[in-house]
Amino acid sequence: MKSFFTYLFIFFSFTSFSQKNFHGKATYQSKTTFDMSQWNNREMSEQRKKRIMERMKNMLEKTYFLHFNKTASIYKEEEKLDAPGGRGGFRFGGFTGGTKYKNTSTKTFLEESEFFGKKFLIKEESIMPEWEMSSETKKIGNYVCYKATMIKKTNAFDWRSMRRRRRSKNEEKIDSTKVKNGAKEIEMPKEVLVTAWYTPQIPVSNGPGEYWGLPGLILEVNSDRTTILCTEVVLNPKEKTTIKELSKGESVTRTEYNTIVKKKMEEMREMWRGRRGRGTRRR
């Protein structure tokens, strides 16, 4: 249940932000924790683990910018130049970071994504998030934020929630050579708890990534092992970014895109298994 003070914040904030050309820019830091000890790496040296984690840093820690007005936004990953002689860090499964467009008024949600060199324009379903409101508050920077939670269904290809499957004590260890790339060793929770902190002092129903639907800008999100935290908000910056619908790439629904990714990943697994088989016979 939202408190009376929440409504007061919303009323006065909307009055302050009623100007026609209102726009803003928010910077977010995203960090995902990864526990290497849960995987088959007992024989791996600490030095090698450290090198792998350094390579994965570009994937686990990212910076994003949210350009927004009263009803629409563009969410984009910060562009970084690869270090001289480097390989651009670790990428997962041929994915590259995509740009997201949201319009909460027309319920239009688009994402430009690239998968193995091919560009796609993904159209999302416009379903209102089922947030559970709370009167609990905390300050993020100079903003008073309110807590909201929801249970979110996971995306089958969201590596951030993947984990090693837990086996019972009486269950025999799975022989990874008898399954496709040890796939049975990996599990994905069907749902995760999402906690968001939003501020009615910035009265836009928007936030980082796919998160929206609260009476104020979302400044922090905690979802499974990932935390997204706003580090800076600039209202009405001098350099205004044009916010318009995305248009590049083959137009597909999220379901169609997931099917394409699944098929490609299966092809890659079969190709990898074939190479391993040939290598074994040569010995």
C-alpha cells in the first residue's frame, strides 16, 4: 500500500515536470556476480581463475545510459574501444549488447540486437509489470526512493541466471561426455524475485532495460545476481538526445527470436561435438 506521502510526491513532482520539452539522462552501472567455484574447476589454478574473471569483466560489469522524456526512452550500453591487441573481452554465445526503446503511452517496446553478425529488431509484448508496492524508503543520491517488488519469469537465454544444477547426495554424477556439452549440468530458475527502488521526484514511469510501470523513475534494480544502480541523473541536459522508435534489423517477436537463437546454439553444439569426435579418433 502506498503511503499518503507517496501521492504528495507524485502530485508536486508532476507539477514541476509539466514543461512541454522535459527530458533527462540517467547513467546506470550494472554488475553481475559470478561464482566460479560452482563449476567443474577444482583442478584450475587460482591464477587461471583470475585471468578468466578479468576476461569476463566486460560482460559482468557494464555502463548504460537511459535517455527519457515523459513517455518514451532509449536505453543503450556505453560504447568502449577495445584495448590495443585485445580481443574485446568475453562475449557470450555471439550476442552483442542491444539498444532498447520503450514508449509507456503507446505500449511500444523494441530492441535492436545482433546475433552472430545478423541484426534483429525484436518486438516485445506490452504487459504491465505486476509490482507490489511498499512504504519502505531509502535515499539514492539526493532522491527519496520507494521499494517495489515483483516475480519475473526468466528468459531461457539470460546467462545471468544460469547455474549449475544441484544434485541430491544419492544421485550419481552425470557424465558430461554422454550429454550435449554437459547441458544437464546447467539449470535455469523459472522465476526470480526483482526488487526495484523508484523516486516519485522524477515522475516518469520508466527505468533501466525492461523495467518500468512505477510512479517514478527506477534508480535501482536487484534481480537474482544482477544489480543495476543509477549513478547520475541530469534533467534537461543541454545536449538533447532524440528519442525515436528503433528500425534497424529483421523484425521478429521475442518468441521468434528465441527460436532462432535456440536453433543456432544447437547447430553450434553439434559442430563442436563433431570436432571433438574427430580429434579423439586421430589420437
